[in-house]
Amino acid sequence: MKPTVLVMLALFVAATAVRAGEVRGTIISGNKPVAAGVKVEIAVAGKTYTAETDKFGSYRIVVKEKGKCTITVHLGDQSVSTELFSYDRSTRYDWVLEAANGKLSLRRK
């Protein structure tokens, strides 16, 4: 490929990545971060984006669409969902995962 084509392709990819929104944050349970490997999903406009938490309970998901989304956290054989919003810029959502009467709940910190 010619260098000009490569530069144009790189600029296109960079522009697409800039328009995508990032949803990031942490999930805690019992005043401690959840374990590494907890599956986190964000669903919007019929698409689902997934990630897993790291050892600090942090997650990061790039969501290409803007607007109302649903975040779902899967812990063991249970899952819990709630709504959030995706923007064209990075947005932080920190969550508290609680278990009461055998059911999980998720609330914003």
C-alpha cells in the first residue's frame, strides 16, 4: 500500500475510536472489590459489549452507541441488571453489589 493510503486508514480508525464512548468504573461488594473475572455486559440498541473485572474490581467497555443502556453483572450463577447512559466521552460508573435474601442488587456508588 502507498503511505498515503496507510495514513488515511489510520486517521479513519482513530476518528472512529474517538466517537465511541467508554464506560468504566469499579464494582465493590462488602467494602471490597469483586474478584477478577466477574463478567460485565452492556446492552444497547440490540448489541452487547462485554468485559471482565480485573483484580481491583475495575471494568472498561467501549460502547459505540450513545444513549440508555443496560448493564448486567454476572456473579456465579446469578446476574443483576440496571440502567445507565453511554455518552460520546468516557463516563465512570462505580457500583455496589449487594446480596440480600439470596438476591443480588446493584446500585450506583
